[in-house]
Amino acid sequence: MTPINIGKAPGNRTVLPFYGTGAVMFFVLCVLMVFSSESFTRHYFTPHLLTIVHVAALGWGTMIIFGAAHQLLPVICEQDLYSEKMAASVWYTLTLGMILLTTSFWNLNVGWIMIAGGFLIVISAMLYLINVLKTSIIWKKYSIQKLFLVSSALWLLFTVIVGLLLAINLKFPFFKQSHLEILKLHAHAGFAGWFLQLITGVSTKLVPMFLLGKSNKDHLLKWAFIFQNIGLILFLADGYFIGVRVRVLIYTAIVSVGVVFWLLYLYDTFKSRLRKRIELLMKHAFLSFLALVLSILLLPAVYFSSGYRWTMLYGTLIFMGWITSIILGKTFKTLPFIIWNDHYKNLSGKVKVPLPKDLFSEKLTVWQFRIFIAAFLVFALGIILQQVIIIRIGTVLWVTVAVLYNINVFKLMFHKRNTIS
């Protein structure tokens, strides 16, 4: 595993709660999917599906990303995290807000509890943005990775503010536009603004590090940033003032060009790599990129088709393919070193110490990878065929993936330093 400079990183008490909570919420997400399998054959605006989507987006995706981002900000920005206390506060507000919001969604209890949950999530995004801005100091020392991190944090704040307004609108209707139309804008601001730009920025730092490769084609990332943001801004503006029409495919194409520039940069890194053998955990990343590409290619079918199977498959590719796959792989490329750094950094070179990869079970990650592929394929097949029994089998496989992931995560988190003479 390539060493990561985390000498200036925040303490484990700040970072580990995000990983632990995210792992538990991944299990909760998969269990909810088992008990709501029939929801994947219906309209996407249903209480149980709203709950599942927000557990996936906030409790699983954003929770883990916050943990990793607070750890990686000092690495990417090459200076101390601005405030560890602020980072810790993000965990409290995000966790409580996510619980209040998702429990309200389950029975669609519209009211102040739902609004309070949304408000706490907005506070989380604001605190995270301040930490990113103060740590990056991008106005003094520019890098494209910093730009992606700042941009993604701004898009996150925009996304959750719109989400809060939607929660208020359910109780006190004030939007002139259709609630479902605004919901589409809210979702894609999160997908293409928060998740895509955060993953783009971080991956262009981590993938070269893990592959021992390098690309000097930074201009590809600049064009990736420009196209991803222009396409998203045009989509949101047009969608809000005129409505989501067939022009959405033009904006999709613009964002897609940005995705292609990003992937070309990673491919250039891949070609120049010194580490020729592709590790299993890196294969998770490659599968996630494939899922993202497939989700983009599916959008014309989502727009033109009747029914909801392609919309459900699109969401599956985004949440369970793209975001979940990259988290499953990157967790065991970053978390082991965080734990190792805390237990063995001061002993390294003095006595024999275990390697980061020795702190978790590699055999479990092999089975996690295999069952992940099976879970995704079976679940996607059930959605395409609209067969609840196949969907339910897929969700049971997803629970198995979550169990394996949790065992390994908590094996790492509860690791005790070996007695070393």
C-alpha cells in the first residue's frame, strides 16, 4: 500500500465515527431494501423509497465521504485541517439530521421533525464548507484538486438547502413549480455537483498514489471541471424556469464530456503506473467508473420510456454501482492506514510491525467483491424484469455484502496494538 502523508491529519476521534456510522447505515440501507423490495416496481416518490434514497445518500455515501474527506483534506491541501472540532460537529449534526429526516420519510410524517432534520443537515454542509475553504486556502495556492473539493462542497450546500426547502414545501406549499420537478433538480445537483465533483477531485489524487502512476495532463482536469459545472448549471436553470424537457439530454452530454476528460486523466495515470498488478480493491474503483458511464448512457431511456423500471435502474447504477463500489474499495485503502498510523507509526523502522493490510481480512474483501457483483446483477435483473422475488434475492445478497463490510470495518476500528518487544 502506498504511504499517505497524514502527519497533519485530524485525530482518529474526529474521523472514525464517520466510518463506523457509515458502515452501520449501509447495513440499515440493505435491510430496508429487503423489507421494501416491492417499492422498486412503483413510482419513485413513495415514503419507503424516499427513506432508502436518503439513507443511501446521507447515511452511507455522504457519511463515509465526510470521514475520508476530513482525513484527506490535509493531504491534498498540504496543511492542517482548519478545525477538528468543526469536523466532529459535522458528525453530530449529520447523524441526528439524517435520523430525523429518514424516520419522517418512512411514514411521510410531514412537519417540524422533518424540517428540523433538513435544517441540521444544512448546518453540517455549512460547517464542512467552512473547513474546506479554510483548509484549502485556494485563493493563495491553487490546485485543480482543491478546486474540485471547494466546488463539491458548494454544490453540497446548495443541494441540502433545496432539500430543506422541499421539506418545508410539503408542510407549507410555496413552490410555483411542481414538487417532483424540483425534486429532480435536487437529486441531480447532489449527483453531478456533490458526489461527481468530490469523487473526481479525490480520485485524481488517490488513484495515482495507489497505482504509483502519474499524469502531467492537468488540462484534462480543467476541462473536466468546466464541462461538469456548465452542464449542471444549465440543467438546473432550464429545469427551474422552464421545466425538465428533452434539452436535459444536451446538458447530460455536456456533463458527460467532463466525465470523459476526468476518465482520460485516470487512464493516462493507469498507463504510466509502476504497480502493474491491479489489486482487488482497485477493481472496485474500475467497476464504479463503469457503473457511472452506464448510468449516463441510460438517461435517454429514463426520459423517453413510460413506467419506472429504467428510473429505478438508473438510481441503482448511481447509488449501488458507482458510489457504493468506490466506497467498498477505497475504505480498505484508507482506513487501514489511518488505524496503522495511530498504533504503529512511532514504532515503524525500530521494530517489526504489521502492515496496514494485516489489520483487516483480505479474504473477506475477496468475498465482498464477488458477492457485490452478484448482488448488483441480480438486483438489476429484478428491476428490469419487474419481478419482486428476484429483487428480494438481490437485496438479501446486498445484506450479505454489508455484513462482510461491517465485520472488516469494525475489525479495523477495534484493533489493539500487538505486544511488540
